[in-house]
Amino acid sequence: MAYAWEALTRAFSFSSGELREFQERCLRDLLSHAYRHVPYYRRIFQQADLDPREIRGLDDLSRIPLTSRTDLQTLPIEELAAQGTKIEKLHVHRTSGSLGEPMQIRRTWSEDRVLQAFRLRVLRQFGMKLTDKRAMVCSAKSRSFPLYARLGLLPNFQVHCLWPADRILARLREIRPDILTGYPGTLSWLAGLLSDEDQRLIRPRLISTDSEVLTADMRKRIVEGFRAPLVEFYDSHQFNLIAWECLSGGGYHVADPMVIVEVLRQDGRPAAPEEEGELVGTALHSWTVPLIRFRLGDLVTRGKGACICGAPNSLLTRVQGRIVDRFLLPSGRTIHPYLLVERLMACAPWLRRYQIVQTEISCFRVQVVPLTGTDPSPEALAEVSRTLAAALAEPVDVNVSRVEHIPPAPNGKFRPYYSLLSEIPMADKV
């Protein structure tokens, strides 16, 4: 944990040279640890005829084989975790998957706390005070209560994004948050529904968004509706915070003390400045179940040079992820796709990939690809259909089919959930 402490205490005082030297020290020790203690990484290093001692710095990263979520999905956790790990003690984060391919991320309690502490350090840079009330409009509910929360510091209130809008807004009126955090699609939807009373009582000093792409239209709705400045965070379950928006307009500062970010072209070579490529990350402080050169599947654009604000961090100038549609139902009610995603992952542990498409107002098409070596029965597929239909609680058809492959759209992108219905003005969605 010595590296983690250094990352947290020096996060905003590193020079660019010191930051690179810190990353390289972390990397060398992480690779040595993974080779000696993690069966999966020992195997892929041996297959590549690579001794981890040969990797001395960031310039040598390309010699390490890439790892994808497909590589990890079917492997037992004993292959991925450091030997001697008490698997049952690990915190599990099950991702819905920006590519429609869910996976489980496991970390120790202390590793989770380090990643969350760094996120709070970044918020402190944007003016967050220790006594500020934070409201998070999110899908997952954390049941942990860190020591600082038990001492009354950084009070945090979670509001479920799947609740109806009136219930979410009522809860926000009660909390009166200083810091408001949520998915861009959810916050922009809520912003179009704010009453004068809502705007009087819900007056955050800062808004942060994460987990989805923030469009210019969404930003405008959120900022005007909640009347507060907004900062965009780019994150994932695999790495927690990856980068955050610089309000000077210079781009996104990469969380270099926590993760090594590469941007690779389709041919595997590093993207040039201002060139788009796939983000590949190495988690510097996840040693129990390491993620080394992990292909996240997101497209980003690499920045050019240093940020105009003078920060030493590497830069991304554009983050391309998914924009979540809300599904409009026959009653006029709208729901967040995560309502169905959560039910789907809970009832289909054999799931490798999925796609949920609303083809008509009363019809959903769900395609599922099972994990290799699994073969869900017709009864299991029927149970998925019944579960999703029950979650919608309206007279709709949910057609579930098992397929071998779900192709991307003609532009090469993959959307795990979307609606074919005409776009509905955000303020009209209730």
C-alpha cells in the first residue's frame, strides 16, 4: 500500500517527470508480483517468452500481451487472483458492460477505499468541502460506511436512478445536496422536470456526471436546470476514475497516479496525438486481481502535449462511450434501461453478451449470447422473458432469443440497449 499512499498524498504535486517515474516504479513491481503470484499472468508471460524484469518502463508496455474481457470471462477466479487470496472476502463489482459483455471485477476492501479516496481528492480540487452533502443518483447501492462517514464527514446520500422522477426529486428536495452526481441521461431527464420549488430547494454548488457520455445538449439542460457548474468524470468499474474534465477547456486529465492509460489504433500501435483509438488500461493499485493492459472497449482521443492549465497529467481530448436511451412504455411512463439490465444479469449467470432493443412501444427484442460451454435451456430463456416483462409491469412483449453472435452497427459501434422509437423531447418524459 506504500504506492497507494504516495499516489494519494502527492496526487497534485507531482511534476510530469516525477509522475512518469512513479508509474514506472509501480509497473515494475506490479508485473513482478503478477508473474510470481497470479496464474493467468504467469501463463501469458511464459507464452510470450517474456521475463517481466525486461519491462523497465512505459516504453516497454507494448511487449506485454493485451487482455480483453472475453479472455477473463470464462476463467475461474483462482486463475486471476493472487495465490493465497481469500476469494470470499473480496468486494465484487459486476459490470453491465459498455459493450454488452458483463464481467465481475474483484478487489479487496482496502483497494476499493484507495480508488474512492482518489476520487474524493479530485472533487476536493473542485471545491468540495468535508462537510458538503453529496447526493448520488445511481443504480447500485453501496452498503459500506467508511470511517469518515461515521464521523460525519463527507455525508453521502444515494438516490436510485430507477425510481420515478417525482420520487427522485422529492428525495433531492429533502437532501438539498451541495454536490450532485449522476448519469448524464438521468440528470438531463430530471432537469427538464424541475419545478420552481425544485429549483429553489435543489441548489447544488457543483454537479459531476459519470458512467455515460455527456452530450452538449445534456450539459446545457443540466447546467440550466440545476443552475450549477458541471464537471464530467470518465470512469469504469475496472479502474474507477480514469480521467476528469479540466474546466479550463484543455481536455480530460488522466488519473495517472492510479492507472496507466494507452490509446491504441486498430493495428495495435499507439495512437498519435489527436488520433482516436481504443483505451487500454493498467490498474496500478489492484494487486489482488490485477488488470494489466486491459482492453476496456471504449474509444477515446489522445491529447496533444500538456493541458493549458499546467497540470502534469496526460490528456484525453474526447471520450466516446455510450448514450443511454430511456424506454417509453405504453402508459407514457419511461424507464432507464438499467432496470432491465439489472434483472437480466441477476437471472442469467450464464450470460456472455446481450442486446436489448425496443422495436415498438409494446415490444422488446432481447438477444443473448451464452458463455462458452453453457447452453441455456428453452425454459431458462422463457424465465428471462418472464422476469423482464414483470419488471416492466405493463402489457408488453419481451422476446428473448439465444444467438451465437450479435453484430455491431454499420459504423462498427455496439450498443447494448437502445430504442427504435422516435426521439422524445426530454421535458416530456415522465
